Amino acid sequence: MPNADEITVTLLGTGTSHGIPMIACDCAVCLSDDPRDKRTRPGIHIAYRNCSILVDTPPELRLQCIANDIRRVDAVLFTHHHADHVVGIDDLRRFNWITKGTIPCFASPETAVELRRMFRYGFETDESYPSSAPRLDLHELDASPVEICGQRVIPIPLFHGRMPVLGFRFGTFAYCTDCSLIPENSFALLEGLDVLVLDALRRTPHPTHFNLEQAIAAAKRIGAKQTFFTHIAHELKHAETNEELPDSMALGYDGQVISARA
């Protein structure tokens, strides 16, 4: 675990909803032998003091936790309810066994409704479900900061197409995946960052994600010391794309470890 003044962020997955390589695709990125072009579905791990937090539970969560030696989860934050961000939720069972306790989860009211609908067995006691189920305690977030393990976490309102979603700020680090619009009021919540992780799907426009050009423009306005892009599709090859980006920006990659001030 990092010292009390440091946040350590691991990018568990940096790919789009299809993952990279995509099924039955023979493009240059899907066939790339650069390990940074192998992208699982998006999520991050945050470590500070003695606390271990996940943001989202992607489909490959078990494999991501094994690959990055994550041995405990104290809380989970959800950005929204799309499948590539939540369907690994059942893998939280293992962390219930390790900690011998219920895991608190935090989501917007809209996301909380969908999580309870999709994974009712994880949030309710159901005697008709005899198999092992995750034990989760769901808390609804509003626009107010929340304290988790002594760290102030600030929800960042974003739009994913027409859908309201959340980014999160921890100290001088912020995570803003799956967005096509940052509301004006949210820019103020992103001032003074050491590190920003921001959605950048592809080169061509998309109705619910920033493309690379839009992401660069947003990153320049936010002005973090370093920006890493995530939720990357197979239009963007890691090494080639990084060569054309400003020095303060780069594509993130699975397993990348980043530090910021708490």
C-alpha cells in the first residue's frame, strides 16, 4: 500500500466494450504483438493508506485482479450500469470471503436501480438461491463528496451520450471514462489535477464517447500534469498513437501503475 500522502492507481482494463483483440477481427491492432494493444474492459484499482477500492467491475475482473495481485477490496464505486462496467460483480464473492464482511458499493440513484435489477441476488437475501452470492451493501450517491476509508472522493457528473454517468476524483487524480460531454460545472471539479484518466474511444466521431480529437481538447482545457486515455477501441495502436500526442498525454494500457498525491 502507498504512504499516507500518495494514491496508487492501477489501470485494470483500458479497452472498449468489445475488448481488444475483438472477436473475429484481423486488423493491425487486434493482431498486434505489442502487449499494450491487448485491452480488457475498463476499470481501475485505487490504493491509499490501507484501503483498496475498485471503480467498476468489468467482465474480466477475476483475471484483472490476479494479474495485478489485488488481494482485498474495501469498497466499489460504479460509474454507470453498462455491461462492460458491471458484469464482473459476481467476482466480488472472493473478497467477501477474504475480508469476512460485506462490501460497500457506491452508485448514482439511477445506476443503483439498474444494479439491483440486474444483480438482485447480490443485494437481497434470497433463500431460493442456494449458491454462494456476493454480499454487497449499496449506497446511493448524490453530487456531494463521500468519505471512503478516510479519503474524500468527489463524484464528477458527466454525460455518456444522453445518459448521466459519474467520474470520480481522489486527491489529485480523476477518472472520467465513458463520456461524450463534461458539463461546465464539472470542469471546476477537475482543477489542479496531477493525473487524469479520460475516455478516448477512436479517431472517428461517436455519439456517446469522446473521440481522440475531442479528448485532447478536453484534456488541454482541464490541464492535468499528465493525462492517460482509456476505453480505447481498435482504431488506435498504442505506440503509433502516442508518437503524435502532446508530451503530457498518452494512451493508457492494462496493468499500468500511476501515482498521484492524496
